[in-house]
Amino acid sequence: MTEMLDIAGLSVSYGGAQAVDNVSLTVPGGRVVALLGANGAGKSSLLRAVIGLQAAVVDRLAIDGRDLAALPPERRAAAGLGYVPEGRRVFAGLTVRENIEVAIDGAAGPRAARVADMLALFPDLAAKAGERAWRLSGGQQQMLAIARALARRPRALLLDEPSLGLAPQVAAAVFSRLRGIADDGIAVLLAEQNAARALAIADEAVVLAHGRVALSGDAKQMSADDDALMALLA
Amino acid sequence: MSAVPAPFAVFMRGPAPLLIAALAAVAWIAVVGDSYALRLATLAATQALLVLGYQLVFGHAGALSLAQGALFGLGAYVAALLSLHAPWGVSLTLPAAALSAMLVAALVGAIVLRLETHYFALATLAVAQLIHLAAVNWEMLTGGANGLPGVPALSLAGMTITRGGPMLLLAWSLFAIAAWIVARVMAGLTGLALDLAREHPPAAQSVGIDVAGLRFTAFVAGAGLAGLAGGLHAHVVGVVSPDVTDMPVMVGCLIATVIGGRRAVIGAALGAILLTHAPEWFRFLENRHLIAFGALALAMVIVAPDGLADLLATVRRRLWPLPERTSGAVLAPPAGVARRSVALRVEHVGKAFGGVRALDDVTMVLAPGEAVGVIGPNGSGKTTLLNVITGILPAEQGEVRLGTESLRRRPAFTIARLGVARTFQHAELSAATSVLDAVATAAFARSPRPPRDVAGAEARHWLLRVGVADSAALRCGALPAGRRRLVEVARAFMARPRILVLDEPGAGLSRAERIELARRLRILRGSGTTVLVVDHDIDFLAACVDRLICLERGRIIADGPIETVRRDPHVRQAYFGRDDAAAEP
């Protein structure tokens, strides 16, 4: 098992406040690591720092052994890092199909196949493939943001609250798909408020509190050990 | 950081040092300056008035008008014509110059202010060109390309204000008065309302702010200052030619606004002084002096991208730090203000986007004080329903009634003033505004409008009740998504609603935080507020509503007690899918 995504000694501070404080974690290929924590614990800041949208101090940040720390976000993405931002950042003026296509490099043939693959994952989107993204409902835009990240076939995938605004049926489909892509060998780092749902598909869990790792371990044991976890998430 | 005595820091951070510096500069020029220096410093004041006006239009209202320069020229012509031809002459030229520019702006604004950004810019450019063409071609009135020479000095109440020292003092005094008025207005809730209206118009309307009216007022007031500046310019220079209506005036105004700062009044003075004086510093370069000025302007924008005023504020904050205010007065709203509970009726409402029926014959009634939850698959029309109720989208069929009042064809801000407050799926808060100010903004539409500190004290009350008081001093942009939604809930309560409409308030919150929010919502609506909540978390809804409605493809497929809807086979199939775990208690 390769250590696909490797983060060591990562810190983020806003002004004087330490949002992420010396966090280290690794996500091996084929594994889902759930990143849990109360609101403001530092989950989003950590993910934004990993993809490079947030300035951070870091000892080591590597994907598949390749150092990312000095690269700008687009080069990190090109190196195989996928990111689903919190808050539905889709290209409003492009159609659903175009939103997915822009994320894929390469020849038109394989591209069409991959778009079709994504539309099969989200039947709601398939029905609206030709619509401009601003016409989608909030939940549909969230699906599109996930589809766009998946379409790149990243080697490591960061997701910031993917279940936000999704109906239970769709959230369940998305999470089972996440399990599926991890099983294909991709490293998945999943920040999520819905702890039960995230733990159900995760192999490991890391709980942040005030920017530090407060608890980490096997996801299955953690779901059983509810009290300690709930205290940290409150 | 060394310990600075607090009173000294307070003094240095206040307006006094700036005023002393400004007075010293004016006095120094008046005493030792030659006539050219006096004239230049006086022209800087007219430029500062022009920029102050443009800050209202561009900085505060966010409208990229390209007519500000032409309105300045209009004021110059009006002042020149009156002082040359009208018998009652030179005392009234300045008010007339300001009023004529306001009149033209009101006519133009009524038509073009509803246009989107770049179309608005083009429309105002066309107006500017019309004014310029009139100045060049209407020779009988304007003297054509030769202009109007021999504009006399200004006289006030029979006293002539000669060019030189007296004119310098008058020009900067006028700027000081105008800047003081603008700064006072912007320090109140109006400044906050403009910030929200500029950055998040739907959110501004949702707390009763008349966005279009506010933009119009700022546009006309900005034009008044442009006209005043133009009139003053005519008297200072003594001759008016079509140059005063031409594009370079507008470009100069834009440069000075960007270099000085878009919103702080001190920025108008700094930008104007730099624009009028800097080219003089490079005169020794002869033909190349404008290139040098261009390089300087570019350097300024790179060093201080938010303007010199912002740079100055940052330096003063660093040099004389003041302890951050973490707490303050808390004021509960007076007991008498709770408005009577009211019913909300949605009757046969329909709405389509292109060929898709987002809402199809939706009928529902919320009894006074009742709390109802709405669930449904993604894209089933939940947010559209909230947008139709709050007036952000017009319904194509049917009717929404608040009590006996029809909301049909009412603008969103008037619906908000009737007592409908809402939150948004993706929290709409100005990133640079503090949490406390963001909530206080909702008091802007109240009549009478409370002072900002009173509104702030009540805002602190609602932040406490919603459970985010510890974030009061933070910028909204620094908050995690879940907390931003809670700030919106507090802002909605600040609007003292009769109907509270919440779009996924629990999204982004942990389970424990959602349970806490549901508990607090139950307490808060105890006063009789009717509540409509969209959310996907059925446990959250069960904890804060009395009844559940399920939408699918724009139609209501279930409506009733929570358990009944939760067990409805149609709902289970459409909404929960095979994920039965989520449906079980």
C-alpha cells in the first residue's frame, strides 16, 4: 500500500489565530480518511492549505512521493490532487456537460466516455446536461462540483462537506461512490459534518479540535466509541 | 509591542491628527505659497469634491458610472453662464451648479441604474458624450470650442471671494463640510446597508433595504458633489471650455478614487492632491512628465491596492494599537415590538424555468405561529418556493398572502418590511463586515431608524440567543460555513419577523450543533413567529417544526405530521430512496 497523500506538520494561521496547528496525517491509496470536527475546528482550512488556496507552513506535503509544497494550486491539481470545495463553486455560465468537460484533459473520445460516466453517477444531472449551471438547484450544483472533481480521475481526492444540501438518497449514492473510487486505489480525504455517514464508509478517522488532531484511529471503532467522539464534535 | 498609553493611542487613531495636518498644510500654502501654488491647491479641493462624490457612486453604491466627469463639466457651464448672464449672479452659482447636475443624474439614473454593471457603464458613457457634444456644438449658449471666458470671482452674501488665499480656504472648507456629512452618514447604518446592497443585493432586500432606491440616492448625491466641484472650478479658473466635460476629467477622477481609496473620505483628499500635484513634481522631465506620473500611479496601486486611505489606516493601526472590543452593551428589543402572529397562504402557485416546471399548483397554509418543515429531492422546487414567497422570484400563477395582504408583484424589500425575513442556502454576508455589524444592518429599514450603537446592542442580544456571540467581533469572511448560517439566522431575527423563512439553516453544522440550533429556534419562536424551514435533516426538522411538507418536481406529495410524512411510501421512494436508515427515528 503506497502512502498516496502525505501531510506533515501543517499549520495555518489567520492574523494571530491558529486555525490549523501542526497537523500530520497520511492517506494511503485505497483508503478513505474521514476528517471530523466541530464547526471552526480547522477542517476547511486544512483542505484549502493542501490544495494550495490557503497560505500555510508545512514540513512535508507530497502526493505519491512528489513534493507539492512549493507548487501553486493548478500544478497540485495537475499532479493528481482533486478538490471539491465547500459551497458549490461551479462555472455558472457553462452547461452541466461543459462544467465536467473542462476538468478533463485529453482526446475527445475518452472525454465523452468520462462525461457519460459522471452523468450516469448523477441521473439528476444527466437530465440537465445541456442546462447552464446557474439554473441548477443548490443540491444539483453540489453534485456537479463532485462530478467535476471525479472526472479528472485524481489520485488523491479532497472533499469539503460533499453531503451539504444533498437529499438523503443522493448523499447515500455519493458516499457509496466515494467508497467505490477509494476501492479503485484512490486516496480520499473527506471532511464532513455528518459523522455517522462519513464513518460508515471511512477506514480511518481524524478528529480535529481547535486546529489540532484530538483523536485518530480506526473508523469502525470510532463509530462504536460514540461518547468521546460526540464530545469533540459538539 | 511597547505599551502605548491608551488615551494617546485613542487620540492618534481619531480624526484629530488628520485635521491638524490638513489645517497646517492649508495655512502653510496660504502664507508661503505663490499664486500658482495657491491655484493648484485650490484646484485640488475641487478635485477632492468630485472624487468624494464619485466615492458615493462607485465605492459605496458599486456603480461604475462614467458620467461623473461630464456632470462636473455641466456644473462648470451652469456656474459660468449664470455668473455671466443672470442678474442675481454669483451668489447662487454653486447651488445651481449642484442642483442642475443632480437633476440630470436623476433623469439618467431613473432609466439606466437598473442596468447591470458593464451596460450601466456604457449607458453613462453615452450620457457623458452627449453632454460633451452639447458643450462643443451648442455655440450660442456655450461659446463652442472657444468656451466662456471672463467668469468672475465668486461672491457670497455680497462679499467677493477673491482668487488666491480666500478661494483656497472656501474650497477646502466646502470639502471639509461635505466630507464630514458623508463620513457621518456612512458611519451609521446607512454605510452598512450600502455595503450589503452592493455585495449581496438579495440579502439586502431580505432585510427590507430598498437597493434600487439606495443606489439612486447615492448616484444623485454623487452628481450633486460633481456639479458643485465643477461650479467651483469655473470660478477658480475664470474660463470654461469643452475640456471640462471631456473624458480626461472622468479618467482623472477614476484614478484619484482608486489611488486615494474608494470609500474613506480622507482618500478623496489624498487622491485629489496626488492627482493635481504629482504631475508638477515631474515637470523637470518636460515632455516625459506624464509618463513619470503614470509610473508613480502604477506604483501606488501596487503598494496600496486598496488606496492610500487604507494604507494610512493600516499604519495607524500598527503604530497605535487599541484593544479589540470583545464585549459591549446587550439590549433586548423592547417588549412591545413583537408583531402579531400572522398566517401565510400559498395558493395555486406555479413557476417555470424554461420548460421545467419548478413549482406546479402549490397550495399550503401556515397558521399563525405554526412551524412547518419542507423536504424534497434536490431540484424539487424547495428554494424556488422560498424565493417566490419572499419576492425574489415572481410567481407566474397563483397568489401568496400574508394575513389578508397579497404579496403579488411586490418588490422583495417591501415584503421584508411586512415582516417576512429569511436566510439563504449559501449565506449572503459581506466578507469584510464584522458579525455584529452584519446583524445590526437589519435595523436599517426600521422606522424610526435607530443609531448604530443601539442597533449593535440589539444585534448582540440576537447573537447571544442564536449562540454565536463569541464571534461578534470577527469578520464574516473568517467564519466557517455553518457559523455564517447562524449569523444569518440572527440577522433574520434582528428584522423582527412575523414569518421566518430558513433555507437549510442546519447545513454545515455538526449533529450536536444542529440539535442545539433546533432547541434555540423553538425557544425563539415562542413569541409567535411563524416559521418555514427547508432542510434535509429530518431529525433536525422533527426537533423544531410541527408539520412536514414534501415536494417532488414542484408538487406537494405529502403534507402532515412529521411521523406520517416520514412513513409515507411515496415520500420514502422519492426522497429517502433505499437509504431506509435515514428514515428511521
